[in-house]
Amino acid sequence: MEDRRSIKELCIVCRDAMTDLQVDNDQGMRISVCRQCLDASRENFIWICSHCRSVYIRPKSLVFRRLEDPGLMQAYLECQDADVIQGVDICIACDPQGVHQAVAASERANECGGHC
Ligand SMILES: [Zn+2]
Ligand SMILES: [Zn+2]
């Protein structure tokens, strides 16, 4: 017998493990992610380019250190323990000039993306 609810898909983050876990990010992308990568998102920010689907993982501690805006810093600290997998409109591979603006804009617009 087939159970459609248990169909497994490849984890989009590590592209290694099969998973039946799915999360919706703040841009409404449905992401298949394995338990291991979901756990990793507590320690790391995970960004997924909605254009080419490249995945970028940055340790939160590194991101905190580079933040200069105290308000943004506070927002991050408050949702430090949330699972954060964010979509970015476009990544550095697709648009080397625009990526920093895109990331900064999405961070500012969403603050913690409603995870707090
Ligand atoms: Zn994974
Ligand atoms: Zn891209």
C-alpha cells in the first residue's frame, strides 16, 4: 500500500539525505529539509536563492559579529534559537552586485521572519 504523505524528497540544503520534512520559509517557498540540516539551522543562517536554488550557510556567530545595526542585532539575538531558513530573491552567483542589497532588504523587511 502506498502512503502519499510519506513520500520522501531530497533535502534541498545538503542534497544528500531523503526527507519527508518540509518547511515553509518567509517567502512562501516550500523547502524539503532533513532533520540534520534543520538542526544545523539553529546554529547557522541558511539562505536559499529562489532563482538558482543555491544554498548558502553562514554561522550565526559570524553574522552577528558583522552586524553594525543595533536594532537588527537585537532582532537576531531574540530569534537566535529559532529555525531560520530564509529565501533570498537572488544570490551572488546570479547577481554579484545585487545580492548584498537583496539580503539586507529581506532581513530588514522581515526582521526575524515571524519565528519569534
Ligand atoms: Zn539535509
Ligand atoms: Zn542564484
